[in-house]
Amino acid sequence: NGYHGVSAFTSSANVKTTEFMKALGYGAKNTYNRYCFEESSPVANLFLGLKYMIDRDDKDKTSTYFEEINHYGNVILLRNTAYLPLGFLAEKDLAQLEFSDSAGTFQFQNELFYAAAGVESVFHHLQGDSLTITGNNVTITSKNSTGYCDYEDCASGSNITYSYVADRDGFMCIHLNLPKRNDFYVSINGVEKYKETISLPQMLAVGDVKQGDVIDVRIECDKGENSAITVSAAILMEDRFRQGYEVLNANTLELTTFDNTLVEGTIHCSRDGLLYTSIPQNGNWEVKVDGKPAEIQLVGDCMVAVELQQGDHEVSFRYHNPAFSLGWKITLAAFVIFGLLVWKQHPVKLLPDKKGKFQK
């Protein structure tokens, strides 16, 4: 579509960026060369500067956090109502947060939101009495109230269903860790919301739910399949999320220049803090604050950030790859050597031979 997007499939994918995306709940693995966007949580979207979403299923994806602004055929353009730009002022503790192996879980996103905005427990887990796990043509050998299920002896057409009962209003998300490329269906009160197939652990948005709604996640199993599934669900606490969002949205970077190698902007800081940006560092980004070089701090060992003092600042991020200079010199040298080898094999006479009048 010609827009900057989240999904990437490239042989040069930076493993630190991949691990960062995994921590935010997106389908990613550090041994893969790709990561992909599926509608995730509003918390994760804050840290990627995600402003729009395009949907091609022709299903109603409007919610508290996405509003439809255009519709053509089965393609719907939605705008994030909780958008934060490329840079915003967060608490300094964000730079110290460990992006651990619990990446993508609701506990981690609670820690992430608290480190950035100082608001605790933005996600409320649905478990215990809120969860029922049942099997159809499959033997469930063990399960627990947090979403783990071990199973075996799958017959043809078998499936396992996780049924959640919402104990409050809010925006619901699920996190799935499936054993194979299992198809799964998500429905609210019997109305199907979507069908997906994923091959990596991933967090997905369900949408707005009301207290008492029944949310089913039905996972299809292959004949003879024996494995384990972990599904967890949580509801975003709207009041806490909005409280934290207002903290982060109060001091944002206003861009004046934006291209592939230079990002410039101004920001008013009402307090000391950490300017977080969704610029992935690969060792070649440099930052200046008010015209002076500043030290880069990495959030999640990946995203560029810099500490700022209270007041007004001009900030610039410049990309400079020293390998480029070496690269063109090597290319030029190789071209010269190639030319000499060609000339040696097929020498070119610069001046024609002069022959006498009676020479043949």
C-alpha cells in the first residue's frame, strides 16, 4: 500500500527487533527472519506508533480503540483512537525493564505499562471460575484454571474449546500458544468474530465485551494429535489505560523532518523523563538534543530513547552507516581490477599501426 507498516519479512531482520516484537505479543521468533502484525493489544500498539489498520475480511472491527474512517468493497480503513506518535516522554524506569521470556503475556504488558506511565495492572486476567475448558472427540489428560491443557487421542474433527465469561466491561485480548498450525475460531455469545491460523505464540484482540458475555475460543485438532495448549485471556481496564495514556500523550515529539536517514522534531517536557521512540537501533543511529550529541538508551535492547530534562527541546536522529563509505571504495577498486583483467586478456591498441606504401 506504500505505507510504513509493522510486518516485515527480510533476510536481514535484526534479531533484537524480532525479540522486541515477540515481547509485545506479535508472532515472532529470534531464529526466524520475519514478524507479522495481527490486531494486538492497545498497550502494544502504543509502542509502535500504530495509527491505522487495514482490514480485508469485511467484518466489523470497530471498537473502543479502532474507528472506521473509510470503506471500499471489503476493505475497511480503521484509525487507532489511542494513538501515540513516533516519540513520547515516558518514565525513566522504562529503560530498565527486562524484556524476558514471558514476552507477549499480560503480566509483561502490565509491567511495560507501569514502567512507562506509572499505572499498575492495566490488564485484568480472566481465569479461575471465569474459564471452562471442554473437549470434543479428544481426551483431555490435564488442565488448569490459568489456561493450560494437555490432550491426546484426537479423533477426526476433534476440537478443544476455551469458554470465558467476562466479569466486567472492557476490551478483551487473548494470548495463544498452540502446538501446530491449528485453526481456531473466536466468537462472542455464539457470533463468530474471526477465524485464524497461527504457527507462533501470539496475542490477539477479541474486541469490546460486556459483563456476562461468553467468549469461546475453539481450537481444531488433527486426527491423532497429542500435545498441549496454553490460552490466556484478559480484559483491559479502560480507566487505568486512559490514565496512563494521558500521561504519555501529554509530552509528544512533533516531527519537523522525517525520512529514512533523518528524523527531527520538537518536544515540550513538563518533567524530566525518557523520550521513547519506535526507531529500531542497529548501531547506526545517532541523536542530538538542542544541537549537542546525546547518549542513546535502548528500550528492550532495541528501540532508541534519550533522557530529557524539563523544558523545550529540539531533537534529531540521524542514520549514518560507516560501512557505506567502505562499500563504495571496495566496489570502485573491484571495478578497476576487473577492467585491468579484461584489458590484459583483450588489449586495446590506442594508436593504429602505420604501414608503408608498398606494405601488405
